[in-house]
Amino acid sequence: MSEHKEQYECIQRLRHAPAVSDSGWELFIHRTERKQVKRGAYLVNAGERVSYAYFCITGLFRLFYTLEDGKEFIKSFSLSNEFVTSYGAMISGEPSYFSIQALEDSAVIEIPYAVLQELSDRSHEWERFVRKSVEQLYLKKEERERELLFLSAAERLEAFRKKYPDLELRIPQYQIASYLGISPVSLSRIINQKRN
């Protein structure tokens, strides 16, 4: 297992990782692959089917929709020690509605969906692990929907800053505006008002 030690240690860092047996990790590690992802490269393209989930070892990804007029709407960001995929597309076999792009040079563990299914069928430990991972994705999605429906743009900016403390220094302002659902001009106005 030493040649895949980094994969093992990265997955173990998850807060909700259960006590999976060594043989369970061994199977996981030998059926997954560590990959480097260059800045600007895509893990998922909208309109394509999805066969993999990814665990971000290092780096940063944006998950975004492209509207018919070409405008982009960022639904979320994925950082180190988080899973990232188009989960709905992966389990349904339908094409993804959104894309996932690296905003920095990143490293991921690529996990075939078939491997997740096999591990879940074989082991209650892995079934719990997958369920807990999906629950985290669901909570993130629900929180995002609540922010868009109930918070003002200024309140959404505050929520963004709490959720992603250092992200303002890592991404351009127009991407923050896209995530907040406002124009870059409106974001500049809110930021200036807060400074005064």
C-alpha cells in the first residue's frame, strides 16, 4: 500500500471517513488513480455523461452552468479534501447539466462510479462512507439554494466569505459575482459600500 500512501492519507483526512478495514482501503486504492489536472482543464463538460467521482487532494475547481446566451453561473467551488462530480449525472447515466473546471493546477483521485457501487455492495463500511459523502454534497446544495432564495446580495457575499475564507485572493472578482448571482459592477458597489 506504500506506493499509494498519499491516496490513503488524503481520504482518511475526511471528517466523516469511517473505520474502513485495511483490505477495504487496499481495494479502493488499487482501483482508483491519482491525476494531475492543469489549470483550465475540465473534469466534466456539460452535455457529457459522467463515470467518475473525484476527490480533490490539492487545488480548486468551479462547478458552473453555461446559459444559452453564453453567460456562466457558478453553482459552487470545490477545494482540497472535498469530493467533486456531477452526482446526478453519474447515478442517472444522463449527460451533466454543468461543467467542472480547474481554477488552479490541481491533483485529484479519480474514482470510477462502478468501483463505488462495488465497494458499497461488498461492505457496510463503504456503504456508510459513500452515503456520508453524498449527504455532505446534499447539505452544500441545500445551503446554496437557501442563500439564493433568502439572502440579499450583500448577505450572500458575507456567507461566501465565511464559507471560503481565502478564496477572494485566489479567484477573479467576476467569478465571485457569478457565484453570487450578480453583475461584477454590483459586486464592486457592495464591496465599496462595506469599506465606507
